Amino acid sequence: MKKLTLFILFIIILFSCKQETQDPTVFYMPGEFEAHEAVWFGTWNMGEWANDYKRVMSEVMKAIDTHVQIKMASPSDSIMQIAQKQLDSLGLDTSKIQFFVMPGEQHWIRDHGAAFVVNHQGDLGAVDFEWNGYGSLDWRVLRDSTILDSLEIFREKTRTSDRAKVDSLMAVATDAKWIKGNLTIEGGSIEVNGKGVLIQCEAVTLQRNPGWTKEELEEEFKRTLGVKKVIWLPQGLAEDEHIGYFQLGKYAGVGTGGHTDEFVRFADAQTILLAWVDESEVDKHPFNKINFERMLRNYEILKKEKDQDGKPFKIIKIPLPYHQERMIVVSDTLNDDIHYQLKSFSYEDQKQLSIGDTLTYVAAASYMNFLVTNGVVVTSSYAKDEASIKREKEVEALFKQAFPDRKIVFVDAMPLNWHGGGIHCSTQQEPKRRVLK
């Protein structure tokens, strides 16, 4: 009887150790689907696009303001006051929003802002990764070798710019422990399940960190984000190619090179959402074939992967929206940003664009660039005609399956999509602190 009692006690102790083996002082990144203390926004200091941006972001704020604290960073006090007045005029109660002045803030707060982590002692950490402007300097060198000598100067200016310091300012604002990261990565490339698994896109992470091996990158992710394993996927969507892209002789756009928040997301610790093109639609658009091949390859990798406990993931395929396009004629009257990109489209097939050439400009549209927070999921709407409305209903049903206890809200975020981003890129969650009992 005594031996049986000791055996039972041993099993209980062993089981309890398996239940919680994490050092309570170690920081880790919770899944985005876990409880949030707040959601951060950046202001729309984006020149001619400000009116469009503020409309989208005010709709997102209205969708979440009864669910979570909203915090907003502005590059200056004057811009902050303008933002307050604009939000008031759009029907938001700004007395409930916490505003912060952070020089260098430029709307896409997820990418250059802090990556928040927690530990089981109730502490909050803010990881400060290196910033290099989406790898744009290296991208420009590939297209203009004459700036090679100036590259190190440009890179250092970017790395030490005010925008590169927003993450450390967010650490101060939240009284979080500042954690210095040594690698370069944007927040839109970080997708975790909160239990130790991180998904990375090779096309982004390896481009941002030349000279790093995958093994070295994984060790740094383990140190800063507390992950146990990294799943590597080769590429993201065709609509999210790097910076200004020119594809198939006629399609142009702007993107990050493959941020995970455009094509693969965790709905919970066991469930992965993956952007998808049905085989029956492959021939309906040239990008469909590219995306079908890329997502199929990603699916085959994910299907063979296991979680931190050795269990397979549940994968839900989320249809992509129909392509959002508009025609652009190359001219001197285009705004400087787009004009610079178009002048840079002189690679791959060595086509040199001329005044009067017509291109099809494709938006970085995806239902996957959603914000998930307490009780609600906010994603992009592309419902314009019978086919796209039907597609959106299909996506809504899949989101309800993936997030059964959350309200699903659709917002027209096309102004963000046209400039290579979306709702998720424009926000950053601050996780609720947890004390281990």
C-alpha cells in the first residue's frame, strides 16, 4: 500500500511539472489571441493620405473601444492634438484614449514599435529589434549600384533614426523591461502561438539579416521572444513582394517581401490560418498561380510540422480576396513615392519604364492582416459585387469557426492596402500581465 501511495505521488508530481515547466522569470511572447491590456495605434502623419488613413483607423478603434484600452503614439504634440480633434469629430470618445508623444512614429507601429513579452511574475518586457527600413537600402543597391559607397552611411542613419527608437519609448511608456534584440525584423513578421512556436518567412528574415544563419537567428528568437522552435516558410504573397515590385511585365505594387501577417496566422495555440487559392481559380489571374504554388508549398510544410508538444496543427485555409487593382500611367505628375518606385522597376526582364507606359497597380489585399483582441476580430472588407460579397461571407464563416467567442468586424482598409499594409500593420497589442499562481 505504501509503495502504491508513493507511486501515485510520483505521478502527480511528474504531471504537475509537465503542466508548468517554464521559469517564471523568463520572458516570452503570448499569442495575439490571448488577453490584451491595450492596443497601440500610430497617427496618420502620412501627408496626402491622412484623411483616408484616419477614416480606416477610426473605424477600427470604434470596433474595439469597448473591449480594450486604446493607446496612441504621435510624433509630436501638435500632431497629437490634431489627431484628438479628428477622432472627436469622427465620433470617438478620446477621453478614454491614452495619448503619447513619440518622435519618429510613422503610423506602421507594429513594424517599428516594441514587440511586447511577459513573464509569469507579472512583468512586461519590450523587445527592441534593429530597424533598417524594411531592408530598403539593400533593395536600392540591387537596382542602383552607384549608391553602394553610401550604403553604410544610409544604414547607420536609418538604424539610429527617431523611428528606430519608438520601440524603446514604448518600453518607457509602459514601464516595461527593455530587451535589446540584435537581429533586424519588423513586427509584421512575428507570428507566435504563445506556447513556444514561432513562424518565420525566409524571404523576409534572411533578407533583413544577411550573414546570419538560420541557427543563429533561431537562437536570437529564443533569447528575445522565449520561443522553443521556429517554423520556416519560404515565401509570402505575390502582392507583398519587396518594396516596389514589378512582375510579369505589367504588374506593380509595394510590399514588405512576405510578412507573415499577410498570409499565415495563429487563431489559437493549435490552429493555423493560411491564405489560400483554390485550384479552380488558378487561371483567373496571373498572381493566383504564383500564390497557389507558394501557399501549397507552405501548406505541405505546416502539415508535417508539430507544435511544442509534438502534436500536429489544425490548418484552416482562408480564401484570398479578389485582386484589387487600378491602372497607373507613368508620368511626372505622380507623387514622389510612387514615381521613385516606378523609376526603379528596371530589373528581372530589364524593362525600362518610360513616360506614358501603363501598369496595373495591385494592392496588398488580404483578409489575414487582421487585428485580434479581447472579444473581437477586425479584418478587411472587399465586398463590392455579388462575387466578392459571397467570398466575404465564406471568410466570415471560417473566422467564426476559428474564433468562436469573438465578434467578427469587417472594415474597408483599402487606403492601407494600396500602400503595402493593413489593419494588423497599423496596430500593436500590449498583452495582459500574468502572475503565476
